[in-house]
Amino acid sequence: MGTATTILLATAGLIILFGVIWRLASRRQSLPCPVWLRWLVELDNPFTKTNRAAFIVEHFNLQPGMTALDAGCGPGRLAIPIAQKVGDQGRVVAMDIQEGMLARVRAKAEASGLLNIDFLHAGLGENKIGKHRFDRAVLVTVLGEIPDQRGALKELFESLKPGSMLSVTEVIFDPHFQTRSTVTELAETAGFKELAFFGNRIAYVLNFEKPIDG
């Protein structure tokens, strides 16, 4: 057995093990990924490509100068490449309810020389993200952790400029996995229109648009 295969199998074993622990811990309530498990969130899953940071960013039509929200940013797996993509003239708001996660994003931003990231210690539903502010917003394996999902989607809808996009990523390995039909129903109820679907029923990216007249 080669070294690469051994590493892959070991990584898969760790993902499965900690995924089970997290899932069991979340049975009574929807718990966000604990800070001590942030390294697991930072890994690009070797079994799926649609939840990889590069894939999400590539299919998000980001442009230099845009303002983007990474809601439930965790350790910054998406916030950092998004900040690099929108450039010095753009802004990214890295939002999370755990200060430990935001601290990790700050460290990564500093190491990368990025000065275009703002940090928001808050959760969706607290009405702290403003209205008609963002060109793009991402929810990567976060929706299932939010108690008031309908309220969260409505808040995201209001925070986006008309014609802007929301990208939702879900993967079955996450303890709070949401099906495509659930995400679509929630998003369309909030006012979004589906733009594109990538992946399959167990790992996917769904992109939505806020209509121009929204």
C-alpha cells in the first residue's frame, strides 16, 4: 500500500470518526462544529468535490470589487479564497458565533496579507448583517445548525442587493445535512430563485439569485 493511499485512508477514518462523535453530540440540539474540531472543517473532503473551497469559489461568479458574506465561516476555508478573489477593492465579512473560529480566520488573513476581511461575531437571526449590502453570500454546511432557518434565509435575502447570489453547500458527512428539496423550499419561500445545481443528492452546491425586483 502506497504512502498516498495510507494517508487518504487515515484521513477518511478520522473524518468518519469525528463525524460520528459530532453527530452524536448534536442529537439533542444543533451544535456548530466545536473550535477544537476546526482542523476537520479545514480539510477538503477526499470523497466529494462539490464541497471543496476551490469548486465553490469557481462556480460562484465572483468579481473583483464585490462585497461577500461568509455566514458561519468557521476557520475561514471559504472566507480566505473569496477575499483573494474579490481583491483589495472588495470586502468579505467573515461571520461566526464562535470567537475561536474568527480568531483562526484572523490568523490566516494575517498570514496571507489580506486586509479586506471584516469579522462579525454573530449568528444569523440576530439582524446584524444589514440590508442590501452584499453581492454574494455563502452558507457552507451551516444551514442545519440554525434554529430558525426560515428567518435566516429571509435575513440573507434582505442583506443581498437585487440580482445578487446566495450559494448553499451541503454534504452528507455533515451531522446537520439538509436535503436539496429542503434547501430549495426554504430559499424559494424567502424569495430566491434557483440558478444552478452542482453535484448529487448527497453532496451538492445550490446557487440562488435574488431577483432584480426583489
